[in-house]
Amino acid sequence: MIFGIVLLVISVGLIAAGILLMWAGGNPRDRDGYLISKTSRVSLDSYALLVELVPLDMNDYLPPFLRGLKTEDLVTVRLKANRTASPKELFVGIARDSDAFAYLDNVQYDYAVEYHWRVYPWNVRLEFDRAVPSEGTAPSRPPTAETFWLASATGSPEASMKWTPESGEYCIIIMNADGSPGVDASLQLGAKFPILGWLPRLLVAIGILLGAGGTLLIYFGYARRVQIAGPAAP
């Protein structure tokens, strides 16, 4: 009987988790199926904006039964930069920390030291609270001439970069494609989770099965107790 109660508690947790993931998967998407954030404006006088990401260890974020899946089956991240006031072509790239800092060594850029997610009903926005300017000069070569980028995109009025996260330490760099100063763009983050197509339903199904099993165990356990106790005395 106690085991049945435990199964019921677990089933409620699984069903709740499945419903929560279904809700998350229903948030605003674009035509490509990406969950999208609100746009954030960036306007700089320097040559680049550098955003250092939190060190990633994919195993820290995944339960054991998901660690065998390929990363592209779990999530794909997209960063869009749209030209605002400036007519210049934009560049967005992601690189390992060592490559990013080496490229911007002695370059004048802004380092985003404080940023956070502002949560709105049904949406979020990445906001940059403080960026520290770094003294320097122009980059020796434009970003499009470098080969160390793990993912990058160039375009006007829009540059759209897609990246499949892997464990490691990374930086995002937003620049003008020609390496000139004065970066002016609106940024939008998006994420696609193929796993949300089947994981919520699997959790709900397992939760229902465990709930049914727990209910039966409680019922038969109670019936057995009544049988052992015998009929009530008149």
C-alpha cells in the first residue's frame, strides 16, 4: 500500500513535468519553429560587443537517460542581429574563449559584464545592464577573414547565426562585417528543442501508467487489510 502511494506521488510529478514542458513548447514561435525572445537594442561606438557565456557542461543539465542523445536532437540556438540606424552589414559569431579574446586583444570593444533575462508573460528578453569599454584600436582583420568561428553569420539588414551547444567555454561577438566601429543592432535569441516534440508526452504517459499501478496497489492493499481484519463485530 505504501509502495502504491509512492507510485502515485511519482506519477503526479511526472504528469506535472510533462504538462509544464508542453506549456513551454507552446510559447511564441516563429515560422521556423524557434521559441523567440523579445528584441534587445545594442548601440556602441567601439568595434565589437563581446558576451562571455556561462561555461557549459551539457551533462550537468541533462538527466542520465538523455545523455546518450546527440546535442542537435536536444537544442539548437539562434541569434539574430538586425540593422537599426547604421547601414553597415552585420556580423555575429561564436568562438571559444581563447580565440575570441585573442582576436580582440588590443582592440577597442565593449565587454558585457552584466546581463540578465527579463521575464514577461509568455516571453523573455535578454537585457544588457552594463558593458565595460576596453581601450584599443581597430582589429587587424575583419571578422569575416577569420577561420576560428564555430558558427557565424553575415548579412544586411539581418545576420542570423545558428549554433548547436557543446560543452566548453564560449563567447559571442557582434561586429560590423567590415570591422569598422559603431555597432548598432537589435538582437533576438531563439531556441529550438526537438526533444519537446516527444518528451512531454512520454512523461505524461509514464505518469499515467504509474498512477494506474499505484491506484491498483492501494486498492488491493486496502482490500487485503479488510479481508484479514474480517467482518466488523455486530
